[in-house]
Amino acid sequence: MSNSASYAGDIEVEAAWKALAEDPKAILVDVRTHAEWSYVGVPLLDRSDRDVLLVEWLSYPDMNVHVDFAEKLLAELEMRNVTKDSPIYFLCRSGVRSRHAAIEMTPRWEGPCYNVASGFEGDLDDALHRSGSNGWKHAGLPWRQF
């Protein structure tokens, strides 16, 4: 875990997977772009009755932060009747955007907001490829492509 007081901290994918599996109130929010969801894939949770929320932090191609990110996410959570004390786990490609999203949501949400540190694809490896050293896909966690 991170020692930052601005959000609940960083958590590795395996620990996030375990927490999501053990806590039915826990929510996974993928903050990557529509293009990433479509071409790279999206994480799946262990039960068919649980969805991963897909809410962009940045818009492709200009890659500007959505000024209404928090409002969109709060509306999605309310629509799904998510209790305000539920933990939220934010995921992006490598853990950078999701950290910003966790920080953004912390003052707006009663439950803890975590950053899934190595993200969906993980860090670049020595060959400058992703998914080879860490991340959701590298850990063998469930995912699918559209």
C-alpha cells in the first residue's frame, strides 16, 4: 500500500482480485479509453452478476481529462445502487491514470478508493512490450475482448 493520505493506496492486481472476490460490495472501475477497451480487452470478475464499470478518465485522441469524470462515475454507482461505503478499485493500463482517478474520487466517496498499481497491461518490459512483467493480463486473471 502507498503511504499517501490522498487515497486508500496502491494495491497489486492479485490482492485487488482477492478483495473483489471476497467483498460483494467492492467495485472495479476501468478508467482506460474506449479504444483500449475495444482493442486490448477488459477485465472480468469472478461472477457473472458483477460488472466492471467502464468510465473514461481521459478521452482519446486528445487525451484530456473528462471534466465530468466524478459526476459520471457517481451516477453509474447510484444507478447500480452501490452503497457509499463500498471500496472502489481503479484500473488503467499501468496504474498512472487509475491513481489520479482514485485521488479524484476519495473526497467524493465514503468508502476507500484504491489504485490497482500495475494496471491491466502492466509496465513495459525490456523489449518495450506490456503484459510481460506484471498487470492483470500477466497475472492470468480473467479478461475478454469485445
